[in-house]
Amino acid sequence: MVELNYSIFAVIYLHPKNVHAPAEYVFYTEFQSHEPEFDYLKSLEIEEKINKIKWLKQQNKDRLLLSTNDKTIKLWKIYEKVMHSISSMNTCDDDGNPLPAKIIKEANNLKIPLLAHEDTIFAAVPRRVYPNAHAYHINSISINSDDELFMSADDLRINLWHLSNNKESFRILDIKPSNMEDLTEVITAAEFHPRECNTFMYSSSKGTIKLCDMRDAAICDNQSKVFEEKEDPANKSFFSEIISSVSDIKFTNNGNQIVARDYLTVKVWDIRNERGPVKSFEVHEFLRSKMCDLYENDCIFDKFECTTSGNDMQIMTGSYHNMFHIFNADGSKEVCCVCA
């Protein structure tokens, strides 16, 4: 799944007949997900740019996905639509030439019109729209393991939705202080546990990852676990808090580990061990000496995502110059650095 020019491009993976041949992604379909909007109450223009895309588990031949821009979440249904045309008409012969009226009137020459397959197209229709639930820009959406709920997160709040109800949502986390001058951190990403429907995590601009259990309280202000790597005071600098901000988090498919991406590194945490990451992979270490230049041109605030392979053996994350890095999860050397 990729996004380009504010449209969604759905790409379906096709496994080659030869298992030793390289796998290929082929173009499937594209459609416009969001349109530019204007918030008249806040005099704010809402871009159509897509922030996140999440696939739902496929129940039949149709496919469902959630997409969101800064303010509005949409549930899309993507399906194949067969186009038919009417053939064997009484007004034409088999070659399409018009028949004389005399022949058409003869009963022996009458034919029953048939529907012939003409083409198969891929259509996308919005099933539901989930609007007006966030005062700040949405940065994450995540689907629950029960396939009935999903959550959406902005800078200060996380809301819980039911897929069948777009009229209301339930706020499960709110870190907005009564006085905005006391604000010290914002939410950067949020993710449901892949197997336990009651567990979710979120990351903050302070470099912390907090694990929450929705069974503990309706509002998850008290976290079950907090994952934070303590920095050596001797290495602390003006840029420390900026580069330690977590831009993306993912559970591994087995749910036992957390993969977190900050500006310079990818860290792997064991959810049973809060003392420190079990693995740390350097991505942009060569930029550590160029922090002043990166700060002046705002590149130090760039955000990168991360993900794991289906068997949790590899970790992939983005980089500059259309590059992405793939690491072995066991901590051995980097597998490759690929230009997209």
C-alpha cells in the first residue's frame, strides 16, 4: 500500500508461480480518498493528504480499508464490478449488420438477447465516514484484534470507535492539560495489540512508550507499563529530546515485542522487560554530527515509519533519498539498504 498525489493506490501482492523467482507487486486500482475541506469555525484549511491507511481482515472477495487525513476517517469498500453488454439482438446479424425489417418480423428468426461479459473494473465506495471527533491532527489509526473496534489518535487524545457506528466515539485517553502552557509532551503514534483486544500502546514526543489496559479504567490515564531508555547525562544536548521523539511504533505479529522508530535509530523492546531495549539498530548515525544543520532546515523533525516481516525475522524502516533499511531482528548485521 502506497499513497501518491493524495490518492490511495492499492497494490495487491501476487505470489509468483516459481517460488524461487522474486515476488512482484502489480498495480491494482486507485481512487480519490479525501477532498480538500475548510473548517469555517477555525478558519483552517484541511488538506486532502492521507496520513494513515489500515487494511481490515478480508472476510470475502471484497476488501475494506480505513484511511484518514488530518480530521476525517473513512471506511472504504473495494470490490470487482463486472460490466455486461447485451448481445444477440434481433436488429443485427452475428456480424453486427442491420437486418431487414421483413426478416425481423419472422418468428423463426427471433433471438433471445444475451448478456455478454464486457469488462471487469475495480470500484471503491465509502461505506462510512467518521468525522468531527478530533480537535487536533490525526496521526494514527489502529484496528482492534476483534475486527469490530478501531482507535484514532491525535496529538492529545485517543478515541475508540465501533466500525458500525460513525455517530459517536469514546475517549479512552486525554493528556491535554487544563492550561496549555503546562503541555510537555504530545502523542506521536498509537497501536492496538495484535492478539489482546484490551491492550494498546502509544508513544510520546518525550521518547516514551506507554502500554495501557482498557480493563483497568474507562480513561487510561494510568499506564500498565512505561518503556523509556534513560539517557546518559554526559551525552545530553539541546537536540536530545528532539531526536528521541518516537515517530512510529509497531507490535510484532506475535505481540511479544515492540518496534519503535526515532530519528536516528530503531529500537526493539520486550513487553515483559521495561529496563531497556533488547536491540537497537542505527539508521542515521552519520547525521549525529550534523544536528545544527538539520535543525536549521527543519529536517530534524522528519518522521519515519517502521514495520516487521510476517515471521518477525526482519525489521524495515524508511530513510532519506527514497531508501529503506532492512535489519535482522536477531541483531545480526543489516540485511540490505534498498532504493525505492
